[in-house]
Amino acid sequence: MGGDAGAGALSRRIGYAGLDEDDVRVRPGKGSRPRTRRRPAHSDAAEAFVAAVDRGRYRCFVGDRAVTAMGARELGHRRVVVGDLVRLAGDTSGAPGALARVVSVLPRTSVLRRSADDTDPVERVIVANAEQLVIVCALADPPPRTRLIDRFLVAAYDAGLDPLLCLTKADLAPPDEILAGYAPLGLRHVVTGRGAGAEVVPGDLRAELAGRASVFVGHSGVGKSTLVNALIPAAERAVGTVSPVTGRGRHTSSSVVAFRLPGGGWIIDTPGLRGFGLGHIAPDRVVRAFPDLAAGIERCPRGCTHLEADCALDEWVAAQDDDGALRGRLDSLRRLLRSREGGDPAGATEPDREGEPNQQDAPDLGGERSGEDGPDRDDERHRDDRGRGDDLGRDAGGPG
């Protein structure tokens, strides 16, 4: 009988009349759920210039104040490179041990890119927001690499940078032959060298750099670091020598670093390069980087690749070229176009003496790779609070 009473108690149902609001659980609708990924606006974030990047730490300048920062979560997978203008939140005092956060990257006005070789479409951003590209070339020791100069010119025109040819070591060899080769292009140039009463950095180079953000590029051993030290003695960039056996310059700079010029402007020094891939630049944009051949290119039929035997450029150059300068430029253009198709394996690297291709490429420039997904391994490895302000402080240039 006790069992029947228990069964009856369990089967009883409570009517709605006995319920109140505490007994009813209302599940919120999808549109009424509170947002969980709300991000702060950082309206008081300070604008800064990135002068150096080292293992997930950024050396930035807020006015004249140097600040060490790391990437914030809001930055996502966005890479930061030297020359970027960023917004900083957190401790921007610049005090020893202080660490700010990069919360956003402002839109870039220009981007200098390179690829591993001419057949690799993946591009890497080296420098952002530069205004001119200073192509440093030694007239001797090591010998000039004109094909590498042409690659730098293509990269400069594609990025919208003003190219400036800087010829060094004029005390060892005359600049006449190099200047004659680029005379049809109307390329701006300066000549430097050591000698009796000669300045390492002449006044006209200082005038060209004043008030602008300039990127120094060139082969190893051409004297980029020497120029930087002459312009900014406090930079103290390491200076190397040229190997007497191979004739190659030795890498002394291993990272991209920006230095503030006295009186205004920035110099962005890069490691020595023995190759500069242009695989990310379309063939028609490569052709547009040869404005001295534009009149002849207009005579070519639509769809001409400029590699055919009946290309109109050959006839035009033969009629216009008196000193062989245009012929050399046409040969350089065709080398670049062939190398994109894998037809010139040494196209992305400048050959050494005896015509052998150079097998050693430049050190890693860091920077941003387009077309890659996922965070940078170095950034993830160092997303802790152990700052590296001391290392960055020795590399990045402060107020001059």
C-alpha cells in the first residue's frame, strides 16, 4: 500500500496556477545576447614611428621619445615593419622596463617589397612609408653590379619611390661609364669617395636626404654603413671589408633600422643584398619601369612579350642608340622578363667574378610576407612581458 502511495505522488502534475516567475526559465533570443568580443576604441592612443623590429618587439618614437612596444591582441595577424606609423596604448613613457602595445597600424603611403626569387609570387614587405630609394653602388671593390641596380629601379618605380643613385669609392674608379649607362633614364645621382680633401658624404647627398624618409639598399660591401656613420656619427653602424679572395662584401648589418637625421628626415639602413627577387611584379609593370624604352615599346604590336625575334624594340634601339646605353638597358629588360619564366636562373642574383652565380643570398630582412596565414612564429614565441628595450635601443637611431 505504501508503494502505491509513492507512485501516486510521483505521477502528480503541478498546474500552471501554482507557478510564478521564479519557476520559469526564459532563454534569451539570439539577437539579445550581450557581445563578448567588444574591443576598446583606444581613443587616447599615441601615434608613433617604428624604427626597428626585433623578435616581436618594436622600437618606436613618439615625437623625440623612444618607446619599446609589443603587438596587442587587437593587431591580429597584421605585421609591423620599419617605417610604419602605428598607434600605441599602455605605458608610452619610454622609461626603462616600460612596454607599450601596438593596437593598430595606420594606412601606408608606400611599400617596398621583394620576393625570394623571380618565380616566387610571395612578396615580403621590407619598409613602409618611404619616399625615396637610395641605390648605393661601389665603383670598385666590389665591382659595380648594374643588373642589381636595374632590379632596384624596378622595385622603386613599382613602389612609387623616387630613385637616387649613389656611387661610392670614386677614389678607386671613375663614375663615367656607369653614369653614361643611365643617362637616357635621367636618373638623379651623387658621387662619393675618399681622397685628399674629399668628403665621404658630399653636401649634395645631405641635401637630397634632408626632410625625407630614404631607404639605403645595395650589395654587401658598397659602403652603406660608412655613409650612415658619416651622416649620423651616433649611429655607430658596424663597418666590414671586402673579401680579397671572392671580391664579395661581408654582411655587417643584419636588420633593417631607421635613424633620424639631424635637421629632419630618416635614413633606413638595410642589410647588404646579393639578390632582389621581382616575382611579385607583373611583367607589364616591369616594362613600365624602363621609361627610357617607352618610345620603342609603343611600336610593338599588342601582346608583344618583347622576347620575340621580331620585337620592334630591336629596330628602334638600333636607330636611336649611339653609345650602346639603350642596348644595355634593353638587354637588362629582357633578362628580367626571361628570369620570371625561369629562363635566366641567375637573374635574381648578381653573378660573381668569372660569371658564376652567387649562391649566398642576403640575411633575412624580416618584415611582412603577403599571402601567408597564421601569426609569425617569432611574434608568438615572444608575446610575453620580457621586454627587449635595451637591445632595440642600441640599434634604433634616436634624435640626432
